[in-house]
Amino acid sequence: MLNEILENFSEDELLSFVSKASVEFSKDVASEQDGFSKNQLAKMISCTKEVDFLFSDKLRSRLIDRMKAETFTTIFPELGEDVKGVRVEHYDRAINWAKENLPQFAKKLGLLEVYTDAIGTSKLIESISRIEPRYSLYPYQRKISREVVDCLQKEKRVLIHLPTGSGKTRTAMNIASEHLRAPEKKLVLWLADREELCQQAFSEFKVAWEVLGDKDLTLYGFYSSSGQSLGGIDSGFIVGGLHTFLALKDSDSRKLQLLYQELRKSVTLVIFDEAHKAIAPKFSGLINDFIDPEYFKADLIGLTATPGRKYSPEGGSDEDRSLAKYFSNNKVSMSVPGYTSPIDYLVENGYLAKANFKPLTYDYSGITAHELKDAGGTETMKALARNVERNRQILDTVIRECEKEAKVIIFSCTVEHAVNLATLLACKGIKAASVDSKNDSPESRRAKIRQYKSGKLKVLVNFNVLTAGFDAPMTNVVVIAKPMKSLVQYLQMAGRAMRGTKNGGNKECNIYTVMDDIPEFQNIHIASEYWNKMWVKNEE
């Protein structure tokens, strides 16, 4: 196209693009005593000046300014003028446009490849470029990581306290990766009590080390039905199910016991997910096997959204104090200048969704005192699960939310309640399924969870399955239809819907709580700072 444009120029116009000396030199060397024809000049200029017509403001402007009107309207049809309507101002507009839109101008001239080659070369010598990390931390996560690493230089135990949905796992994976990048052999043991938590950690470390790692490393999984052998493991990253490791610890097999003892000598860092469970005797005994400073060298990091065991209106319980003591009163939490609560900061900046807590009330007069005689036990749950008015409130709420394209998780009173609610919703044309540990195999549970995450299911009803270790950021509605005494579990349930837009979630979410007027159950909505006073370092 450039050559065609130049052929429409006069000979004098063409000669203005090259120096007189260059023309004379060419004539002499080529023995062209009569000079070059106009076509020869056009080809020569097209060949030697094509880059300059793109990147020299002076030559580019001259090229456009000297185009004949017929050529101009062909090259710049977007100006919307016919040949007779082309004026000086149109040429000026075209010159300015070409300067600001070099790739498009190059395409018009048939020189896009020339432009691409030039830009590609310039990238080799560029002096500034913004690089987006592929496994980044938010500022508050980076601060917590630094504090934890500093703490472990002096102490052997520390607990990370971050609200549900704010990235505990990713923060811990960065710390673990830094630990594993040391020149000497290191072995991290990640412990969790649920298959979902273990699978999440296994997948997350794989992603993290591909970005943060500095050497080949082996990732091991010892949870659920894993058949992996413990033999010969002296470095890498192990994801261990607590119950799998407890079975190993208590095994009668001499071979397994020897392997377990060898593993204890190799582990250099233990990370305990859902750390508020760490002081349960069977779990603390297992942890102590690896962190006993008299015999072994491992440090301990706990992760939790709720750094306590039990809510008490009067203050911390003995269990809370025991948990704080177990982690040597070392707790690293979020603190953001200008915010009274980290939750406010996380919501305002899109890390967490704004939670709208909504009560679901119903006529509970049909539930008799006899049905509640076990003070919140199995009979109470069965009575609540059977109550027609209660279930209608749940059904109507979920249908309304699904009409707004919501993704819903329901926490039911019993296994049967979960199955019945899912069946009822399906009868109403809503794609729903139930998951529980009684009716589901690990395979069927995984399949249903995948269906929910992919959007094939709109509602997932569960009983004691999805309180932790379940990450589905698209969830924006939770219905807590199971009365709760435990603040820890209540916050875990609510947290399933609280992923913010920066974490692939939502700007807002709705948390519905069925309000049962039963003395044993007082549903609690309390900020995450409740247990902070239990974590004051003793000065003595």
C-alpha cells in the first residue's frame, strides 16, 4: 500500500523524501545518467523509508500532507469526506490521529509487521515494566507473614488469626515456601482434620511452589484413602489428615512405628489448620510428637478465624486460656490503622463481602416441650427438622434467592433434614443436592461439590460437612437452619458466603439464621475480636 501511495506523488514530491546526495550517489553507482523513473523512485523510497514513515513525526506528517485527495479518502475513510470535501483541517486531523494510533496507521499502510518488529525489538531495551506476581499477597498478608517469621526466630509457636475468607491458607503457603527455600533440608507437615481441608492444602501448595519454589520438591498426601508410603521422606511438604496420622501413631505395626519415628526426626515445621482444635487431647498429643523441643526441632504455626474454643458472656473460658497458653500467647492478627475492626477494612476494600444478617422467624408453637426435653440434643434437632412452618420459611427464602440467581448453602438440623430439603427444592424446579457423611461416599461428595462449584447445582444442603475447608467463592447466600451454641461453628458457616470480589466472590452476601426460641440456643453475631483479650503476653 505504501508503494501505491508514493506512486501517486509527483517526482519532485518523491525527491523531497530523500537527500539530493543519496540520489546522485545512486545514479552514479547504477550508471543511470538520465536519472530514475518515478516508479523507481517510489519503490526506492518505499523500501528505505518505510520505518521512518511510521516513527518519524516529520516524515509521517509529510507523507499524509502530500497525499492527493483521492488517496487521502481511501486511506482515511473514517473522516467521512468525499474527494471534493477534503480540506486542510482534515489533513491536520489525520496527522494527529496517526501519531496517537501508530499500530492502526501501520496497518493502513500495510506495514503492521514492520511496526510489530520494531516494537518487539524495543521491548528488549525497555527501562520500566510493571510485573504482576502470580502468587501475590495482599499488604496485610505480607505484614502477617513478616511478623510470623520474626516471631519464629525467637519462639517455637505462633497462631495466625485471620477472618474467614481473608486468605489464611495463601498466607501460610508463602511462609511455608520461604521455610522450604532454605539451603538445608526442610520438611513441612500440614495437618487438618477434614478431607476437604487436606485436599485444599494439597492443591494450594502445588500452585504456590510452582511460583515461589527454587528447587524440585516432593508433595505428599496422607489423608482419606491415600496409600502413600512414609518411607524415606526427609524433605518436602506433607499434607496429613489428623485421623490418618492418629491411626499411624497408634498402629501395632512395628514397621509403621519405625517409619513414624523417622518422620518425627525430619519434620521442621508443623502447620495446624483450624488451630482452635489443637488442644483437644488426641490432637495436641499428636502435635507434641513433632514439636517437643527436648527431642525435635519443629516449629508450630496454627491457623484459625476464631482464636478461641467457646463463647462466654463473662469472658474467656478455661479452654480459651488453655489454647492461648498452648501457642505461648503468640497470636498474629490483622490490625489496620484507622479501622476499629479488620472486618470493616476487608469489606470496604473488597476482600470480604458485606454480610447482611437476616433472621428467619416462624411460629414455633407447634413444637412441644416434650420434643425439646433433651435440651438441644438429637430429639430437639429432629423436632425442628420436622416442623412444617419452619421448613416453609426456609423453602420460601431459598426460592426467592434462587430467583435472583443466588448460589445457596444450607446447614440442616439432621442428615434426614438435609435430604428432605434438597428433595423438596428439586420438586420446586431448583437444582439442589444434599451432602452428609452418612449417605455419601468420598467420591459422591466430591462430585456434588464439583457440580455446585461449576453451577450445575444452585443449592447445596449439608449436615456437618461444609463448615470448614470448603471454598466456593460464588456462594452469596447461607441459610443456617441448624441452631448453634458454638460461636466458632456459626462464624465458619457464615464465612462460606463471605468471599469478596477481590477473592472471586461477591460485593454483598445474605446470611439467614432461623430463629428458634429455645433457651439452649442463643444465636450469636459477635465480631472476631472477642477472644483478643485472652492473648495478652505474660510479662513475668
